Amino acid sequence: MDNELTALGIIFTEFYYWLTVVIMFFIHVGFCMYEVGVSRHKNHMHTLMKNTMLIPLVTITFFFFGWWIYFAFPNGPGITGPLLGGDDTAHAVPWSELMGAHMGGAGDPGGWARINGVFWAAFLLFSWTAASIVSGSVIERIKSGAFWILAVGIGSVWWIIDAAWGWHSAGWMVQKLGYHDAYASGVIHAIAGGYALGILFVLGPRIGKFTADGTPRNINPRNPWLVTLGLFLIYTGFWGFYVACNVPMWDVQSGDGVFFSATNIYLAPTTLSAITMNFLMSLAGGLLMGYIVSRGDAFWTYSSGLAGIIAASAGNDLYHPIQAMLIAAVGVWFMYKMHYWVERTFKIDDAVGAVAVHGYAGFFGVVIAGFMLWGYPSSPDASFALISPWGQFVGALIMFGLLGFLPGWITALIINGFGALRIPREIELAGLDVGAEHDRAKDEQGIIDAEQQEVG
């Protein structure tokens, strides 16, 4: 560290990202509560363990190759960027000394010492989020092993490729399309929603979801309190998600040291005040529209608060708060109508509405940002394309379709081809926890018998 100001900036940045990781943990507490609240009692432990075990699996795979992908492939399909051993990826390969405890000094290429670990962790929590979004949509009928393979795919491969393309400050989509997605309407949410939809096309609906004539039945949440608390914890964790999408202190005037600001992921100036107001206004707009369009249904009202935030997230670094509120409201109306149209038309059983809340709202958020921010710079680099409706629409198709739906659908088809995707019908009817419940009952009976023998 050259001087006290540099030291302060580095230490503050390290603490800033460490704190975002702590807050984002609430997202995953919320997802577990939310999914268990929706699932039936006979599937509770399977639902919990399915979503819990993605954490170690995605963490380990993200360490070995997910973080490296972000820096290796910003040039997209051409893959002409630096690969193993290049300066831009030296800190991200698993054997790098910068992937361990490092105080800096002479061996600090690119200034990654001290902060590489917390940046890695922030992106890792995004990876968990992408996988957990998929988890809720497929509950009560998918095999755990199949889900974990799919979770590693979205968490450590596909979403981080789309981040390299459309979230990296030098990503080809930002350069060529003017793609703008400051708080990940597309980069996390549309891709995860599209991936889940691809899986659902292969996985099929739960037994009893549709009548003989194809009319969908409501399989209502079994514990509304857990659903409510889970979603409020996800709202809370989303604060950390938003903050982690910013760089806290950056010299935005090309290194002259005159003007420092918080920036978005593309290193363009914004303020934490702006994103705070827009976050809350989009939450409010989403909740209100959710209550109206669902006629007061509690499940959709709470889910719509999240969908409203997601719908406005692509441009919440630049929107006026009233814009954020209105965009959230329209996005919720769009995702709600799309959910039921897709359900009826294609017989898709999305157990928690994840495809709608994340996928359709995220797709809408990317596209609408093209109209609201038309002509704005996509990057501080003046040579990059400007934000435009067509650039955002193509970007939304790439996120939801090319990197989301297609990989989910193809991977699910392959797993299903081995007979490893869906649980047997008799186990689905009895409940996925039937084996564990049987073992617990035997243990309890053994204790009772032992107590009776000792007393007798």
C-alpha cells in the first residue's frame, strides 16, 4: 500500500464486500424457509437437503473453475481473451497464491491481494442464488443427484458465462450491444428462470397438478408463515445483493485521483442513496401490483415484492424512484399473466412461481431498461455501444434463452435419458421423506422398547 489513503481504500473495500456476503446469506435462509413452506410435509427434509447441499457443491466447483470463467471469457463466443496463465486470470486460477490469504506486496498482479477472496465470495453468493432459484421450481419430484448436477451447471458455469459477457466491465455484450443490467435482472434472474423452465419442460408436473382435461389445480403452500418469513429474509438478503453489485470507491476520472464515487458493476458512477430509494420504491410497486392483480392472494403478493425489485433491477442505478415503482408494477403484472398463460398452455408446474418471479420479471426488466435508458452510455468507455431497446432485447434473449433455457433443457434431457431425473411414481405419492421417516420411526421404537425393558 503506497500511502494512508490507498490503505484506507483497500481495507474499506475488503470490509465492504465481506459485509455484503454476510447479508446475502439471508437469501439462502429465506429460500430454505420459503421452499419448505410451499412443499408438503411428506417432502420437507428432501426439499431442505436438496437446497442445502447445493452450497458445498457450488462453492467447491466455483473455486476450481467458476471464478476463472468470469475473467477468461469476456470476449464471448470467440473466446479470444486470456486463458490459463494470462495476466487477467492469474488471480482466479485455483492454484494461484492470490486464491489464498495474501497481504499484498510485490506479488500482487492487478491489485487483487486482500480483495480477491471477498470478490470471489460475493460472486459465489450470486451463484448460490441462481441455483436456489431453480431449486424451488422443481420441488417434490426431482431426484437430489439430478438437481445437484443441474445446480452446479447454473451456479458454476452458465450464469458466470453470462456475467463474463454482460456484467464484466469489458464484456462483449456491453461493448457491442450496449447491454446494461446493473443489478442483474438478466444476469442472475432471467437466466435462472429460463434454466428452470427448460428443466420443467422435461421434468413434468407433480402428480395431481392437472385435471384430466388439463385444468391446473392449485397446490397451495402448506405453511404460509414460513413462506412469508422466507420471502422477507430474501428481501433482506437482496440488500446485500444490490450492494455487492457496486464498487464502493472508485476513481471515475481515469486515474487522476480527482473524483471518487461508488460505481455500478460497469464502473460507471452511481450512489448508494440512488439504489436505496429505487430498491424500496420497486419493492413497494411490486407489492401493490401483486396484491391487485392476484386479488389479495398472500403468496403472490409477497412473491410480487421480489418480482418488482427484479423487474427494476437492470436500471436501478439510473432510474428515478417513480420510474422504479412504475416499472416494478408493470413487471409484476406481466410476470403474473405470463405464469398462468404458460401453465395452462404448456402444462408447466412451477411449484413456487420461480420462472415467473425471476425469469419473466427479469426478462421484462432487461428489455424495459432499453427504452427507459435509451441513448445512455453503457460504460465509461466512450467507444462502447449506447444503451438501446434492440441491444437490451437481444441481451434478454441471450440471458433467458441461449444461456438459460437451452442448457437447462438439454442437461435435463440427458439426465432423464439415464432415468435419473425424476423420482419413481410410488415414492412421489408416498413422499420423498418416506425412507427417512421410516428410519426415524424405527429409532424411536427402539428407544421405547429399551425404556420399557429397563423399567420392567
